[in-house]
Amino acid sequence: MSKPGRTSWAIAEGFIPSDSVSQDPALVSHEAACILNAGDAEARVTIMTYFADREPAGPYRIVVPARRCMHLRFNDLKDPEPIPRDTSYASVIESDVPIVVQHSRLDSRNPAIALLSTMAFPAN
């Protein structure tokens, strides 16, 4: 059975609100890359973020074990620098093995709470 995925993905839209209705981790406003590695080897993943008015940030480096998924919150990326809040950005995610990437955002600035999810663009 073939394993799904590509080695390069792009998310053209990103924004991490600085406000949330609660500090409960489940309800904190966030962006996430949901990464599936259905292959038999770990995926070494790099993320670069791009901005309208400044130089890119990254690379952020993560490892997704073989036959596993990871919901990576962009809020948690710290090295080489945190992603700025209340700032539009885009990201390019590259892996040494095929992966699948889905993007999601929880915006809890308002008590009505909005959840957005979309597939990343497969760049190769």
C-alpha cells in the first residue's frame, strides 16, 4: 500500500490572536499544523514563516515519528523565535519523507469561538 503525502506544503494564511476568552489550554487562541506521517521512517520537518513587512522566521525543526500524527501549535514554536501574535503570516513546511499537512485555527477572542480548518497546499 502506498503512503500518502508530499514533501513540501504551503499555508498561505496564518494569524495567532493574542487574546482568548480563557487561559485553559484547550481554549487558548491558536494556529496548528496537523501533520500525518503514515510512512515507515520518521519525518524530519522544517517550517519557515513569511511576513508582509519583515524577513522570514525559521527554520523551526520538528520530528514526527513513523506511523504517527502530530498537532503542532504554532504558538508553541520558540526556536529560533516565537511567532508574533496579531500578525499575518504564511508558512512553508518541508519534510525529508512524504507527509500530509492540514491547517487549523481556534480563534477564541469572542465567546462564540470560531474554528477554521483547511488542507495545506501541496507544493510538489
